Amino acid sequence: MGFLDLFRPAKALQLVNEHERTAARFAVDSTSVPASFFGLDSYSDPVAVAGRVSRRVALQVPAIKRGLALTAGVAGRTPLLQFDGGGVVPSRLLSQPERGIPRSVTMTRTFTDLMLDGVAWWLVTAYDWQNRPAEVIRLDPWSVSLKENGEVFYTLDGNSGSVNRWTEDVQLIRFDSPEEPILVAGARAIRTLLLLDQAAENAAEGVPPQDYFEPDGDTDPFPDTDTETSEEQVSDFLAMWATARKTRRTAYIPASLKYATTTAFSPEQLQLIESRQHAITEIARLFGVDTEELGVSTTSRTYFNAYDRRKNYVDFTLATLLAAVEDRLSMNDVTTSVRYVRADLDALLRSDPAARMTIATQGLTGKVFTQEEARTFFDPQLPEVASEDAAIAEATDPADQTPTAPQEATA
């Protein structure tokens, strides 16, 4: 029973209680809503599991955008080659999967789908003479759905809406990530960083007050009147105080008010620098990249040269992501059983020209490489060297050559 209930008649109080007992209630508790609705295993978990984050929300975090550029972006521009027993075999699908879209764009979007959603989809639109995929269309992960009976459909977006199109499994290539998607595994870290960014934005828009007023005693200095409410009187007083401080140094404080000051906050405290850097470090761990790549400096680290850092990055960050796509494109429904797909990592590891020149020279001296193989090892983009005879012939001016006498015909 509350304070106001003391002044209510007993009959009225009885009616109120009867109404509260019989009125319909819309409660949110463990009996009405299952824990799985909120992404939780149970309501009794000591630490609640954060639900999945949407892609639109995640991409608002600059650290997520940078992490994708360092992983999916690098993997997307890495060439994919098709091999058989005799070496590299040209592939129309690997050179340009989607018509009218650069290969790097298609592959970067595919790797992004794998990292964020854990799955990526290609729709086959053309086949080669071996009845293997030659052209595809990348589909958004959210647009593809699987039914229990094995049927598959994807969404065609149009100007006035969308329609579901049913298709057979053989028309779709599904890529699966061996790791948990970022939008699930990093849900808590992403939300934490968003909250810290929002707190820093609030601090930038309205800095905590450096001083304030409070009543000097039990009497309210701004009681409601017939003309103004207490909130209006407080607003008018603060406006006059601010105006007076701009025009004169001496201040007057009414007897009913007490003036107090607060401890000033530094810009670092207002921007939550340390907390935000810790949250960005967690994002870096999600992607498996160096925290310095996301703008968080570290004072202690083991020294690595450029080649060692890149090799470590390829072996422990990109390898799993690339292997998922390599193995899927090597399956029999995409390539023949005698062929397989591998990523060309030479471009990623070609960071020390001096070391590569030394290896190429030693290989040529030890007759491990031919001249053309040594040039290709150093840089595959170097033009071919003409043979010595062709070079002499090209350097000789035809006008300087002595014409030979025609031979007599024999009977």
C-alpha cells in the first residue's frame, strides 16, 4: 500500500485490487518468451550470451571495416590458379567469375560473406564444354534459404519488390567457413565498441558540467507559481547566470542556493581512449591481425622483418580462409577430378627484392634455375628476353648489311 492509498475509500481500494487481479497482463518472463529468442541458452546463465549483430550495424565500426580490408580484401586480390599434373590450366571461372564485375571484387565480397556470415553462395549461370561452372553470380547470404526437403531458393531484388526463385542444388555453389562468423563470435566486442563510441560522442556534444547549484536548506528555491513552473524558473536563472559571467567577473549567489564545482575531466577521459583501444584490440583478435594495423600501438613486440611478418600473417590468418575456398573450388562439381585450385601467394610474400634477387642468382649459378625461371622467380611480370641471335638481328641496321649475290640456277 502506497502513501496515497491511505486517503482512498476502502471500496475504491477493493475495486482497484480486483481490476489489477483480472486485467490482462503482457509480461516478458521465462514462461512467456523462450531464452533462445534473445540469443541465450537459458535465463540462468551467469554471463548472458550476446545475440548476433547485423551486418549493417557491424560495418558502422571502423575497426570492423579495417579488419575486413586486411583479411577479405587481401584474400580477394590473391590470384587463384587451377592445376593438373602438367602445371597451370587456364580457367574461365577463376579469371572472372561474374560477367561485367572484376575478379577481385567478386572474390573480396565472397570472402567478406565467409567472415561475417560464415557462408557464401554462387549461382551458376553458364557451363563450359566439360559441364563445369564457367560463370556465376554472387548471392547475398541473407537471400538464400534451405528447406528441410532439400529445396533451395534465392531472392531476386527488383525495383518494386522481390520474388523467391526456386532452384536445384546443382545450380548453387556453397562456401562454408571453418570458423564461427564474426557477427556471432564478435557480437559482444562489436556492441561494446559501439557503446563506447556513443559515450564518447555524447561527451563531445555535451561535456559534463564543471559547476552546479543545489538548494541551501530544505526549502525549494524554485517553487511552482501561477506564471511559471519550477523547470522554467531554473532555466531562466541559469540563462541569467551564463549571461552575467560573460559580462562581468563578480558573481552573486542567492541565499537559497549553494554553488559547487566538480573535478574537471581531461580530454582523454571524455573520449574513453583506453577503453576504446581495448575494445579495438578485441576486434583485432577476432580477425587475427596485428593491433597496430587497427591503429592501436604496442610498446613491446618481438622483432620481425617485413618478410617474416607477411609469412606469419599468411600462415596464421589467411591460410584458413583461403583453404576453405581452395578446397570448395577443387571439388568435383566445380573442377574435374584430376584438377585442383590453389592460391598464388608469391605476390603476398614478394616483399624483399634483395633476398629474391640473391635466391634467383644463386639458383642460376647452381644450375637449379634456367635464365627464364630465375627471372620469373624474381618477378613474373618481367618481359621475356629475346635470344642472342634475335637480339643481334634486331640491333643490326638492314642498310648496313651487304647483299649476297644470287646463286645461279642449276640445270
